Amino acid sequence: MQDPVQAKKAIEREPKLTADRCPLCGQDNNCTIVKGERPETCWCMHKKIPSNVRSRIPEKWRNQACICESCVDEEQPGK
């Protein structure tokens, strides 16, 4: 059984995810949908997001927030 004090500390260390933050790095994801703009204006609608990047998102954060462009670019060949 996990020590309740240690469990509380672990929860406090975990970053708080919001829809405007990348679930991989925690930086602003520049999601135009979250900002109330049309989906087709978002950078992600014009760039292929590799499945290996999407697979790195922790299960509990999937479909909660968009990956940022920097995290996508890090996985692109030639970068």
C-alpha cells in the first residue's frame, strides 16, 4: 500500500493539464480552437502529426489537449 503522504506529493508534482497546454512538454500548444477561432486556422490542420508522437501522450491526457508544434517538429526527419 502506498504511503498517503508520498501519494499526495506525487500528485502535487504532476503538471496540471489544460486545453491550451501540450500534454508532452506543458508549453502553450497554440490551439486556435481553444482560442475560439475556426479549426481550419490551426497549425495542426496543415501539418502531419506522426503516430509515434501521438502515442507518447499519456493515456489519461489523450483527447484532452493538443500537442504543440515544437513537439511535432522534434520528431520530423531532418530536424
